[in-house]
Amino acid sequence: MMNVTLNKKVTSLRSNWPKLWLAVFVLPLFSFEAAMAAGCLKASPLKLKSKAAIHAGTIDLAARKYQIDKELIQAVIAVESCFNPKAVSPAGAEGLMQLMPATAERFGVANSFNARQNILAGSRYLKWLLNRFDGNLKYAIAGYNAGEGRIEQYKGVPPFKETKRYVKNVLALYTKLAPSKAVARTKTIANGTVYYPYQPLKLKKGNEGSRVYVEYKAPVSQPKALTAKPGRQGLDYMKSRAPHLYRKP
């Protein structure tokens, strides 16, 4: 009788294993990510900068050293740990930028809970990803979450809800912290260069084997008319409208 009861329990456990796996392993991971980012996702830019202030020196150093925007580093930290240097995920990621042990070792980190080491290594990895994916910001952020191999496997952002949400959140905070660097929905500026995270960069003739950056040029504003009456708009305005009349012989 005992064996029959035991067999039923084992059978029930096997049939419910997918649900148990989801409850024990997957849901805690999502709830952890949501809990870590909850305090930062809806925070104002002033609040986010206040949270980042204690690490401002290291973030500025990393931004200069690896030539990436400090607001991007802040956005990644906000989503990863909400500026908690002691954060540990169920998967084993540690510190402010949630470095996995293998990533920490790869970039020479002795202590992932050391804020300076963590930020410098995470920023260096972020720059490495940007270089690997030709400056594609969206791919680099997705690679930081899912690993660069997944980006190559799926030829873009992998179809994981967690990764899609992660990319969306980082870009949202990046835009919130640096609104002037998001000139359009399809363009994100970093260090004066326009990146196209949603479409491939155009190839320049003669460089078919490589991609090129497109330099951002601010639109030239035309001088406004000083009055509506013809001939009284001002010299600069007239020169802009008919430059051929003002050319020196």
C-alpha cells in the first residue's frame, strides 16, 4: 500500500515538474529583476542622478576611459541593481552592474562587490559589445543581458521576454537621463556619432566589407525675418535668401 502511494506521488511530481521548475527557478529570476529595478524604473532623472552620485567619480572615469556615455552606464546600473553594490541575482550575478563570475574573471575583477572594479569592468564589457556589434546600441544592451553569442545566434535581439524588457528599460532610462541624445525613435547619439539600433548602417561605396558610422550634423537654422515687409528683413536674411547677389566680383 505504501509503495502504491509513493508511486502516485512520484507520478504526480513528474507530471507537474514543468510547473514546479517555473515556480522554483524562472519566476524568482523575473521577480528578482523586477524588484531590483522597481526603485529606479519610475524614478525621476534627479532621483537617479542622486543615487548615482556616490559612484560619480568612478562612472566618469569609466566613461572617459572607454569612451561611452556616463548616462548609459548609469542606466545599465539602474536596471541591473538600482545602485545596490551588494546585489546578488539567483543566477549568481554580483554587484552594481551584475557581473557573472566568468565575466568578472574575463575582465580581471578580483572583487565584484568592489564598486570601482565592478563599474570599470561592466563599462569595459559594454564598450566591447558596442565594438563587436558595430556601434549598434540595442544589440550591445541585449548582449549585456543575454550574452553576445545569443545576438549572433538570432541575428539580433533574441526573442526572450526578459531581454526585450531589459533593452526597453535601459533605453528608456538612458533617454530619461540624456534626452538630448535621443534625437528620434530610430537614432541614439553617443559621443557625437549617430547609431542606428533599429536598422543597419548604410555602407559607403568602396567599403562593402565593413560598416561605417554616420556623423550627426545639427540642422543649420536660417535667420528669422525681422519684419514681414519685403526688403526690410535685415542683411543676414537677405544674404541667406539670395547669396548670389552678395558675392564679391
